[in-house]
Amino acid sequence: MADATDIPAWIALFIGLYSLAAAVGEFRMPGTWAAMVEDLAQRPGLRFLTGVFVLSLGAAIYLVTPWRPGDRLAVAVSVVGGVCVAEGLLLLAAGDRFMDFARRLMGRGSTAWAGFAALFGAAALLTALSRLQTL
């Protein structure tokens, strides 16, 4: 079992791996993210299930991350959990409007968003590995 002080680092590690894998997937098959946004926009049941999942995941991240104001990583991971909770709530309450916003935000720049996701994932991974003292 992970030590409580290492929980933010472990969460950051898995968020980094997720972000890198998602970016690689978009780079391999450009347009996949835009297609997923369209799927969510057109299927209310899928949007509802996604909202429940994102809300639950965000709540779990937020609840297990110890709040230590002096620890930037712990604060950042808590904020990520809170943002996931907010996103899940938005998907459940106003999914159609949220997906319209997501479509406009993504635009035709899915490759640019994938680049951002890759950079974020690499930074999260390196931060986590340095905190876990594996580098």
C-alpha cells in the first residue's frame, strides 16, 4: 500500500501515463478526439454514463489526496480532482451545452491539443517519478 505522502505522486504518475497514451492515440489516428466529442454530443446515454464516471473518478481523486497547502503536487492533484467533479456535473446537468463548448474549444486543432496533452503527461510523469525517487 502506498504511503499517504506518496498518494499525490502516484495519482500524478497515472494521470501522466493516461495523458501520454491519449496523445499517442491522437497522433497515430488524427481526428479520434473530435470523433469522440461528436459521439458524446449525439448520444445522451453515453454522455450521462461519462458524466457519472468522470464525477466518480474526480471525487475519488479529490477525497484520497491529502490536502497539504505547502505541497504543490498535492494541491495540483486536488485541483485536478475538483475539475473532474465539475466536468462530470456539467455533463450531467447541461451536457448538450457543454459538448457544444467542447466542439468549439477543440475546433480543428486536435493535433495541437494532443501536443499539449503529451507535454502535460510528460511533466506529470517526471514530477511523479522524481517525487517517488525513482529517477
